[in-house]
Amino acid sequence: MIEDYIQLVDVIYDTDFEKTSVFLFDLEKYIYVRMGSVIKLPLDVGTILPATSTSLECLQTGNKVQRMVGAEILGISYTGVAYPIRENGVIIGGIAVTGSTERESSLRKLPSLSKNLSESLQQVAAAIENIAASAQALADGGQALTIQSQEVNDKAFAMGEVVEYINSVASDTKVLGLNASIEAARAGEVGRGFAVVATEIRTMAISSATSAKDIRKIIGGIQGLVGKMTVELEKVGGNTQEVSAAVEEIGATIETLAESAIELAALVENI
């Protein structure tokens, strides 16, 4: 009897994780209904076979009937398939199945979408790697500039020592010029020419001392600027190192996603 096929309905229903609707019918009406979670038709046990249904058509033709129904009926497109059931060559009823075509369409799109996702993630991973390399190069450059600025500071300090020496010589020269002027004055007429030279020596000593003072100020300004530049470079270097580390972490995450996308594509191909 047709009721003996009820177990077959349950098997089909459970195999598709309760998404597909399965119907068992005799020559007039539906006698067993397992309504799926996706396609919900207005049918129930005892419902007379609709005149336009695949169920009735398969009974009339004695053949499998498959029909696609657009989304205008239930808001979602689906495919209905009906098979006649025979006993001793005589049709005693049939079994019908309805399933969403959107899922099939999605499955067809999945391989290309997975491939595109994988390729995009690989491109992003390559870009991230370039950014990380640039950030590291920037950090290295900042560190090199910090070292060079320290060297400039050391040179400025050495120049300061030279200026101090010049200032000391100028001071001694000034004293020497003063003493020479005193001695020239004592020499009277004979020392007049020497007095002029002594005066010029004192003038040069004073000028040298003034220049040394100005140079000292300039060197102090250079040292101040170099100090500020060193502090800023250290900040930039620290920030760049943090950016480089963050970019590396992002790159690792992107790589993991790319691998997952590749695995997804392989799984889809096997569905």
C-alpha cells in the first residue's frame, strides 16, 4: 500500500536537514506531509491534489514531472519534482519534493565568490607586506637619523671646546696687547710705532672674543635644535615600530583569512 512509503518520506526529509518539503499522496489526496523550513506550501494531510500540481500531472502521465516555480508565488523560487509510485505495474500514488532554487544558485556562485575572495585577500596580504616593509625601513631610517643627530651634537660640543680655546687665546692676547702698550708708552718716542701695533693686537683680541661669543651662541642653538630633533625622531621611531608590529599582525590575520578562503573554495568544489 501507499502508506508503506512513509518511511521513505522521512528519510528524504531528514537527509536535507528538514529544509526540503516532502509529500506522499494517493490517487486523490496527500496522505503524509513533511513541510520543510524553506518552502512552505499551503498543503496538508487530506488536501486534494491541485489541478496544476506536479503531483497530479505525474499520476496522469505516469512519468517524473519537474517544474520550476518563480518567486511571485511564495516570495522565493523553488523547484517541484513528483514521481509516480507503482505496485505490480499499477500507479497507486506518488511522492513529491520541493526545494529552493536559490540555494542551488548560491552553491553555483560560491566557487567563483570563494576564488575572488581568496585572490583579493592574497592581494591585500601582499600590500600589507609592502606596508610593513616600508614601515620597517622608515623605522630604520629614523634610528639612523637619531644616531647621526647625536654625532652632530658631539661635533657641536667639540666646536664649543675650540671656541673656548679661541676665547682664552683672545683674552691672553688682549692682556698681552695691554702690556705691550704700557711698555711702548715707557719707551717714549722710540716705542711709538710699537704702540700702534699693540693697539691693533688688543683690537683684534677684543674682536676675536666677541666672535667667539657669537659662535658659542650659534653652537648652543644648534645643540638645542639637535636635542629636540633627537627627541622627535625617537618618538617617530617608537611609533613606527608600533605601526610595523600592528601591520605584521594584520598581515598574519589576512593570511589566515586567505587560507580559510582557499579551504572554503576547495570544500565548495566538493559539494
